[in-house]
Amino acid sequence: MEQSDSKRVTDARAAAAKIAAEKAAAKKAAAKKAAADKAAREAAAKAAQKQAAAEAAGQQAAAEEVRRQQQAAAAAAAAAAAAAQAQPPAQPAVPAAPSGCDPNYAGPCVPIASDVDCAGGSGNGPAYVGGPVTVVGSDVYGLDRDGDGVGCE
């Protein structure tokens, strides 16, 4: 083989090797890019899952807070209703005591004296009243021992 033919064959082989090396490098770069793209997609998917989980947790916490507020409002309403029912009924207006009678009591005349006791009781007077009498002010003579608003029962 002549030298010029040998040079052409050698040059052709070198060019073919160069093309093969470039193809291999391009294939390797494409594989690296595909792997990087896949890793990026997986990272984005994980981030989206974390974001969705965080949003779901936030919504659940908000729903729980609304439920707690509703329960508190219901409890407050129930307490208000119970308080309204627990108030004692209004006592009817009691007519003014006749003169000489203590205005803190209604019913039989409780005389105004230094001490008044229930008639038939263990008190020592000097004044007595037959009961029952209704306490409409202060129980100044201690006639309502059990505090139910009625004395000398």
C-alpha cells in the first residue's frame, strides 16, 4: 500500500474514532441530563406532596378551631339558658305595712319593737307575731331561720 493510501486510511480511522468519541460523549451527556431531569421531577413531586400535606394539616387545624369555637358558643348559650332558668321568680308586690308594723315583713303585722319572736316559739319577746310572715326586706328580727323568705312557719 502506498503511503498516501495509508495516510487516508489512518486519517479515516482517526476521523471515525473522533466521531465515535463525540457520539459517546453526547450519549453520556444526554443520559446525565435525563437523570438530572428525573431527579428534578422527583424532587418537585416530593415538594408538592409536602405542600399538600401542609395545606391539609392547616385546613384540619382550622376546622378543629371552628369546631372548638362552636362548642364554646354552645356551652355559653347553655350556661346563659341555665342561668336564666335559675333566677328566682319575681315576688309579687307586697302592699305597704300598716303604721306600727315593720315594713321588712308582709302578712301579719310584725310590730316595731326591740325584739320580736314567733308566737309559740322559744323566743323571749317582748313582742310576738303569729306566722307565717313573708320577708320582703331585711330579716331584722331573725324570724326566717332557714332563709327561704318565710318566717314563723
